[in-house]
Amino acid sequence: MSTNLSANELFNVNGMVAVITGGGTGIGLMMAKALAANGAHRIYIVGRRPDVLHSAAKSINPETVIPLPGDVTSRESLLSIAKHVETETGYIDLLICNAGIMGPKPLKAAPGCAAPSVAEYAAHALETPMADFTNTYAVNNTAVYYTALSFLTLLDAGNSRKTAHADVRSQIITTSSIGGFSRLPGASFAYNSSKAAVTHMTKMLATAFVPYGIRCNVLAPGIFPSELAMGIIGSLEKGPNGEVDRSVVPEGKTGKEEDIAGAVLWMAGRAGGYLNGSVVVVDGGRLGMLASTY
């Protein structure tokens, strides 16, 4: 059998240089672990908390994983980070725009209680400053756009060099969410709509970057352990062995780091080299149990 069909050949990321925003915790950290365990040469993790980033790098391999404190909502910070990476490596092969925040939530009834009145519903929503709603877009959407632009020339340089992955073009992966497709009552309008926006924007970037040979794809996870999803996971009713009701998640569990690892290695390696403008949903079937638009 041809060796180019072996799992090791299809799913390794040998020699790759990657940048992951929001790489110190949650899904970003899971991705960093997966890339480091499968041959990546250098992984830069970006976030606002230096202590968290340094702890994450130390927990994996500080020679491979490099913490870069910065703010993705600041153009100057993004350009400074990109300049630092350029000075050290001169290129990147993979940019993962993973940083994100949750937004304000509407008022909803407690289990077994009547729905709030229309006046109560409106009053609760209007108490949230517009800036809080807009800030969700600043992190989840605007920052992704400026992150992509800040690293564009480094991704282009990644395409110009010859490596073991010369046939796999540079790529941007955006971490969106199944929330971008969900119409679940009580969910955050700001968060869900910002994730719908970033999903569509990434598809637009995929088309816009065709002349430059840079691919763009979306990873839309379901419920995974993270600071962002802590409240959601805490609210799930679990069985005696920690299982989740299959009417909530058909696989009967929340996601694990190997589930994210499998997805990102497929997308980043030769196996996913033909992906461009695609949306990869990894949610254990959760989206199929929701009122949703996909």
C-alpha cells in the first residue's frame, strides 16, 4: 500500500509553525497539545494573561510552545506579535484564530416557571450597555479579521518555502461555534450572532485569499471543557458515570481534547489539504438536537 495513505503521513504536522490566539486555555490549549504531539516545529500561543500562557507552554514543551502575551482587539498588539514571529521564524504555516468571549444573555424563565413578561424581558436586555454587546463582536469577529491580516504576509512566506508539507498550502482556521447556527432560546444574541458572522466572514476570506494561495476554514465545536463553556457544562444533568442525556448530546458526553485533536490534525495536515472555505462541526451531534439553521 502506498505510504502516502498511512495515517502518520496524512495527519502529522511535521515541521509546521503555527500561531494560536487564545492558546493558553480550553480549545486553544487542546490544539496546541495536538500540534506539539504530532511534529510541529514551533507553536506560538497568544493571550492576555502571561502567567496562563507560560503555564500552558511549560505543561507541553517550552522549547516548542512559545507564549506571546498580547491583545487581539489591538491592531498595534497584533502587528507587534507578528513582527516578533517574523524575526524568529520568518514565516508561519498555520494561523488559528481561536480567541473568543461569551456575550450578555437574555432573561429566561427558571425551570418549571412561567416565562418572564415582555416588559421584564425587555428591561433586562436594555440594562446591558450597548458597548458590552458590541465588545462581543470586537473579540469574536473584528479581531479575527485583523489577526488574519496581520499574519497574511507570514502565511504567504510559509507557502514560499519548501518543506515536507510543500503540497499543503498555508491556512487560517477560525474557531467558531455551533452557536453560530443555533436558535436555542435563552442563548446569547451577541455570542451566537457573532459566531454566525465570523463563520461567514471566514468563507469570504477563503474566496478573497485565493489569489494568494492561502486557505481559510472554520472549526465549529460543540460543548468542550473551557472557561467559556463552564456555565453550560455545569448546568447539564449528568448520570452516575458522568454521562450526558443523549437528547442533549447524542454521543452522551461533552467533548474531549482528543476530539479537538483529531479535527485540527485532519484540517492542518495533508488529510485536510483540499479543504478551503469549509465548516467542520465537531459536537457529538448536539446541533441536530437544537432549533438551528445550517
